[in-house]
Amino acid sequence: MKVKLTGIKQIAITGEYIRLDGLLKFASVVSTGGEAKNLIQNGEIFVGSERCYMRGKKLRPGDIVRYGNDSFIIGRTTSAAHGATRQ
């Protein structure tokens, strides 16, 4: 299945990975971990082209996450001052 990505937002991380539930909170898709858990358990989140049901899924640079019309790509930042940044 091919997914057309338009308006993709980059999330830059300084570490090796960010957990899926943390990404959803950081990207302001949800405001609480409980909301993130519900979206994930209901199969509303895609990592790549597949539904992801793992709240603690480790996302690394190059991974693409999709929820509804929102798409995010994980990138790497060289700034040690910020744990993650939105662009």
C-alpha cells in the first residue's frame, strides 16, 4: 500500500530514539499519555505503512508516523540543548 505524504512535519531528536507515546505528546497530537495510549490501542496510529499497537515503540531517524491527516518524520538534530524540536 502506497501512502502519499503531504505536509509532513519533521521531529528532530538528539538521542537514539523517541517512544511513540512520547512523540504523540511532543507533537501535540495528544495532551496526555492516556490519550496516546487510547489512540495506539485503537489502531489509529501508523508507523510506516502499518498500524502500530505498541505504545513503547522506539522510533528512530527515518521513521514516519501518521495519524489522520498528520504525518511526522523522525530526524536527528545536532543541538544538545534541545531533546526534541519541531519544524
